[in-house]
Amino acid sequence: MAEESMMQQGEPSQMSFEDALRALESIVRRLESGDVPLDESISLYSQGEELRKRCMERLQAAEARIAKLTLDAGGAVTGATPFGTD
């Protein structure tokens, strides 16, 4: 059943951040319920780890995209600093 649910949701590497997060939250709820057999729990945990990695990759990519460029007096780019570290 766990493998079926992942197949319906799609491959983690192809999922949007929001879809991956929803799938991860669903897995966490199922595991926390305590009603999942051991073998299925192991499979769900593995799927959850893949989804967690996907979410982290997407967050890191978003952080990199919103890095603020620093300019010198002549307007040339001298570096980048993370957004919000003024």
C-alpha cells in the first residue's frame, strides 16, 4: 500500500515543493498513528526521507535564487549575501 501511495503521488524528484511537503506530512501522520505494520512503516520512512531531501533541495535552491548581490561604487558585482542579512 505504501508503494502504491507513492506511485499515485509521483516521483519525489518530479514533485513540486508543495506536493512533496503534503506527501511528507501524510507519511508522518500515518507513522505517528501507530497503526502501520512494521514492513510498511519501513517503506514509508524511506519514502519520507526521499521527500525530505527533495524539500530541502528546493528550499536551498530558493535561498540561492534570492541571494542579494552586492555592488561596488562602479556598479560591478562584488559578491552575494543571503537575503535578509542587512
